[in-house]
Amino acid sequence: MHRDAHIFRDWLDTLLIEWGIPERTALTLDGWIVLLLIVILTLLGNAFMRWGVVRTVRWVIHRTRAKWDNFIFCDGVITRLCGIVTPVVLTIMLPLLFASFDNDLPWLFSLLMKIVDTYMILACVRFVNSLLRATFDYVEQRPGWHNRPIKGLLQTGQVLLACVTVILIIAVFIDKSPAILLTGIGASAAVLMVVFKDSILGLVAGVQLSANNMLKVGDWITMTHRGIDGVVEEVALTTIKVRAWDNTVQTLPPYLLISEPFDNWQAMRDRGGRRIKRSLNVDMTSVTFLSEAKIEELRNDPMTRDSVAHIVTTTEEGRTLTNLDLFMRVLMHHIDHHPRINHTMTVMVRQLQPTEWGLPIELYCFTADVNWVPYEQLQAEIISYVVALAPYFGLRMYQAPSSHDLSAMHTPHHSGLTLK
């Protein structure tokens, strides 16, 4: 390069002298001519790339049916690619400028070349970064990757790109091979592990979350012991933002979701069934065998007539049912034929282990509407129906005595005597 630069400067000096310019003036003027040539070539190169290439690429991609090229060859990516032209021109032309006096000012030439090399590295990094961003935008809009936590992967790539950039720039200024710097970094890996612990753990956790499809934007997650309960809004390299139901934002590190268990309710939404699992305690002293008179009473009562119309009132062996058995069959029929219950999933009414609080009767089923408000409304309707229907079967729901019950127990009865 230096030899070619000297040849060009000698040719330029000869040309100026032939035009009648004094030799001493020609030796000074040729430097300014080269400088002017650098400016002109830089401006023309930028103008050609930004106006010619960008418009040509834009014209071509608008006439293709593929959608990926609209992202990969967008104006931002092509513009940053064109930005590489300037350092390339400077790298070629600077030796021409210093060809006549680089022996006198070697330090200035060396410094300028290092600055130009740094400029070249930064221009290339900006192009690669914009290419990563365009790729991320394209992948994010695809249905198969919609709302997946790929932002962490993008940030991981950007962090690695930044590390490579720093290493290359340092190598340029100290005139050493990047491999030597990497060797030194390896020796101080323990310190880097401490400094960048969260970033490294976040990187590993982000890859695991993405690869295993454990979490994505829009999922409802809960971590009861951490007080996390809300919808995921953002999955980044070092943080995950969760919008709680009170509209506050909860922030947690990604590795927390790898090291500790959490509930992801998105599977419930995808299956189309939200579970109702409620139990009510029945006073065991109210459980009795059903008489024929009681059965006829239930069949004739307007409130229970439809409920027991299709219910078998004897066991498989033909024995008499208890009022609790019939009540559970009525509840099972009611839930199993409810229009807002998902009948492709488990529907069950069962007894749990008796306790000092009574005999628990559990209702286990899934609603067809998984949204919060309809789910709560249906759950409340079913429980209210159970509580209101129980007395017709002679059953009492057990609950701890309230202040009203205690005050009623201590109210003195009128004995007909007049106190004086």
C-alpha cells in the first residue's frame, strides 16, 4: 500500500510540474489535492450508496412475494451497510495523503489509521446489530414464535457483539492480536463471573426458557412463595416483568424461574377449561336414611321436583339411600348437565375425609369459559345453589358459630314471671 501511494504521489507531482507549477509548490499542493480527493470520494461514495443502492434494494424487495426480505433488507440495515463505505475509502486514501511525509510524521499516520480502523469496526458492528434487530423483528411476527421469550436471545447476541467489539478496538490500539486479549480474559474469568453473574445466569435461563417453551409474553404465572401473580409483559436478558392484577409491575431475574417452581396458567387457557374445586362441610348429625314419604315430598316440592326427577333413589343393590347420597347425585346431575361446564373434562362430586368441622363434600369440575369474571360468577352460582338446596334434603351446612349464634344462646327465655 505504501509503495502504491508513493507511485501515485510521484505521478501527481510529475503531472503538476508538467502543467507549469513549480516543484516546491507541487510537493505541497499534491497533499491538498489528495485531501480534496478523499473528501470528494467519501461524499460521492455515501451519496451513491444511500441514494442509489438503498433505493434499488427498496425497489427490488417491494416486488418480491417473500416477506422476510422486507425485514432483513429494510432501510435501517441497508443504510448501516452503506456506512461502511466511508472507513473503506479512508483506509485506501490515507496512505496517499501521507505518502510524502509519513517518514516525518509516522505517529500521526499510525494514530489516524487506528482511528479509521476503529471507525471500520464500529460501522461493521452497527450493521451486524441492525441485522440482528431485523432478524428479531421478522421472527417475532411469525405465528410460531409469537410472544416467545426471544428478546433475551437478541440481547445475548448484542452483549456478545459488544464484547467482541471492545476486544477488537483494544487490539487495534495496542497493536496486539485479539487472541492475546482473549487469553488474558480467560485468566480473569473468575472476576468476570462475579461481575457479570446476573447476566450469565440470565443468559442460561433465557436459553432454557426459550428452548423448552416454559414461558412467553402474555402468560399468566404465579409464584406463591414469592408473591408473584400476574401476566408476563417482557422477557429480557436479566429481568422478567410481570404485570400484577393490581396493575403494579413485578420484576424478577430469569434464573429464578429455572431454580424455583412456578405455575404457568397458559396451559389452562389453551385447554379451554378452568377448574372449580370447592368443598362444603355437612353436619354429620343431619345425615339420615330417606323414607318414601321424604322422597315423595322432594318429588312434589317445586324447588326440588326437577332436581330429583331423573335421579335413581336406591343403591345398585336396591337399598335405601341417605339424604346425603341423594343430594350428591342431584349435585352431580346438575353440574354434569350445566351448559357452562366443560364436559370433556372431569366432573365429580365426592366426599373427603371427615374432620371435626364436619363431612366435606367437594365439587370438582371445569368451566367452559376460562376468563376470570365469568369463572367467578359461575363458581359463585354453583356454591350458592348447593347451600340453598341442602336444607330441602334435611342437611345442615356446618360453620363455626358466629356472634349472632352466641348472642342467641345467651338470650334469656321469658318465663311468664314479672320481676320486681
